[in-house]
Amino acid sequence: MSWFQKEIRLNPRGKGCFLVHNEIVGQIPEIRNFKVGMANIFLKHTSASLMLNENADPDVRRDMDMGLDKIVPETFPYIHTDEGPDDMPGHLKSGIIGTSLNIPITNGQLNTGTWQGIYLCEHRFHGGSRKVVVTLQGEKR
């Protein structure tokens, strides 16, 4: 059983849900060395989240962001407002969606479904670059 871990950065984005699957996989060529295993992808932030969802139609990402705004509105009378009106809703959305994914590795690739891709859900208007820790565990080729 082998382990590999690497911290990567995702490009800065504004608020919304973004397909970052290729951006992540492109920074971990080491995955090709694994025959079978698991990848843990962990976002080191509290006002953004990771999700596995539809990768083909960009309307899904826009609808996802719109739906999250309805579930967690910025207009709620939050107490924690020191970092701006989008901060506390960002924390709530991050807590609901989560900050890590576990995806199987098969023959050197993430074994996702045909229509699945990794999203970064940026819940702040100006979230900046996001740090992600990718941990690979499994049997090498």
C-alpha cells in the first residue's frame, strides 16, 4: 500500500460553482502510478466547498449557485458580519456541502461517472486562490 500527498492551488474565481476537475487532475500526474486506490481531495477553506456533480451542461452550475443562494440567503440577519455580507452565508454553504471528496482510483485515473466532475463552489464574491490537499492511497502499478 502506497501513499502520496500534495498541496495544490486552484485559480482565483468569483462567486459561483465551477468545474475544476481537469485543473485538479492536471496538478497530480502522480495519480497515473496507482493501479487501484482512493483519492481524498480536501479544500483548506471555510467559505468554499467541493462537490461532485454534472460535468456536461454549464447551466447546472448556474442553477446550483442560484439554488444555494435561495437556501442560504445573504439577507438573513447574521451576527457574524465582520468579513462582509457574503462571509457567513459562505460558511453555512461550506458546512452544508462539505470540503472534501473521496473518489476511487482505477488504472491511474479518478473513477468518476460519465457525467460527473469536481466542482469548486466559491461562496465569496472575491474568494481568491484556494488551497487543496490531495491524498492518494492505494496499490501502485
